[in-house]
Amino acid sequence: MNKEKLIAAGIDYEEGLKRFAGSVAIYEKFLLKFVEDDTFTKLEEAMSKKDYATGFLMAHTAKGVAGNMSVNRYFKSISALTEELRNNPTDKAIELFEIAKRDYLEAVAAIKGND
């Protein structure tokens, strides 16, 4: 993986590496698992239906995974969405979802090595 692209996409590579006892192989393996996880797809489906209860559960799950993987830009935006969905969601949830989606897709592209 290209460390500079990961950092540019809001992934704190050094912090993430520390979470995995300094093992590049294990951290990068789990970054690939992050890409393969279907939580974001389920979140996107819920948000398209304005199913905010399911959206909250998926956003909350995504928040935990992003935090543990040090995907910090996405963590910040998915955290904002999680809080909006937790507290009587409004149409602002759709706006916050779009920001989180952008951050998620940037992280995924960097992990996959796409430009």
C-alpha cells in the first residue's frame, strides 16, 4: 500500500500501525478487510430508504471500525452522522451521510491503490 496516499485520504497510518503492534502486514491485512466489509453498503441502503434506525446501527458500527483502524477523516464524519441519527434525525442526516460517503470512498480508493 502507498503510505502517502493513505495519509492523504485521512488515514493515520502510524497510529493504526501502533494499534496492530507495529506489524505492517497485519495492519494492511485489516485495512483490506475494512474495504471488504459490507457495513457501509448496509448504511447506504438504510439512508436511501430514510430508515434511520438501521442507519444508526450501521453508522455506529462503522464508527467503531473506522476508529479502530485509524481511518480518522471517515471516523470524524461518520461520528457526526451517528450523533445526528441518534438524536431525532432530520434531513441533515442525508447531508452528513454524503460527507461520510465521500470520506469513506476516498479511504477505500487509497487502500485499494486507486487514484
